Amino acid sequence: MSQKVYRLKELMDVVGLRRSAIADRLAAGDFPNPIQLGPRAKGWLVDEVDKWLAERMVARDGKAAAVKAAAASKAATDQAAA
């Protein structure tokens, strides 16, 4: 099994978050947990980070679809009232 690993600096570039924001999300349980690579080294599995990013995109797209549906419903209601 060959897994690629992000170290913190690369992770910050990939997800667009700073160290403190990653720490906050880890504490809240809203970010993939790191794996211990050595006594002082941690890393994040690329597959888990990619899945987390995909979940963010789905959440974004779901919200966008809900906003569009609400706008269409309001427009239809406004048109029917006119």
C-alpha cells in the first residue's frame, strides 16, 4: 500500500488554510486527523485531504442549488401574484 502524505507546509498550500485554522478545525473534528510519521513529524494522507475538499465542494454546490431553487420558487410566486 503506497499512500502519499502532505506535510504541514504543503497541506496549508493545498487547502488554503493557515496553521491556526487547521488546528481549530482539528479541534472541532472538522478536518482529517494527521498520522504520526516520527517522534516530531506529522503528515496528512492525501486521499483523506482530497475527500475532505470534495465534501466542501459538495456542501457548496448543495447550498448553491438550494439558493437557486428558493429564488425560482419566489419568482414563480411573485409572477402568480401579479
